[in-house]
Amino acid sequence: MGASGSKARGLWPFASPGPGGAAGPGGEQALARARGCRSATPFVFTRRGSMYYDEDGDLAHEFYEETIVTKNGRKRAKLKRIHKNLIPQFLSSLH
């Protein structure tokens, strides 16, 4: 899915030093000292689920509403995606 901008310029704690050896003055030890005061990890252990409840209590990934469109005197059914009044099912854990 493409390159991530979070790995640029040695900001990622597990980045390889590259062809020049150590990454900047002090190398990886300076980066470890700078990040040592933070207790949070750069990893995400929870994420929002992809299923939602609508106002009727139905559970699905996406909801659509059928609308009737009249074009040149001819009726045609079209599906319109619903984005409002959706309640997330739960937060899932990535353990």
C-alpha cells in the first residue's frame, strides 16, 4: 500500500541506519535516548470495527437507500449511500 511518511528522516525507532552507517550524530543511541522518556509504543493495538448499526438496528458494513429518479420521463431506481445516524458495533482488539 505505498510508503509511509512516518519512517522518514530517522523518526521511526526501528529504521535501518542506511548506507552511511549511523543515522546522524550520535547514531541510534541518541535516538533511543530521545525516545526513552516516552512510555507509549508506536504500535496500534486497538482499532474501530468496520460494521455499523443503523436506526432500525440492522448490522452491516454499508447502508444504502433506494431513491427514484425521473429522467426524460422515465423512472429509474438509484442507490444512495447512507453516512448519517450509524452507530459503530465495537472496538476490536488486535491481540
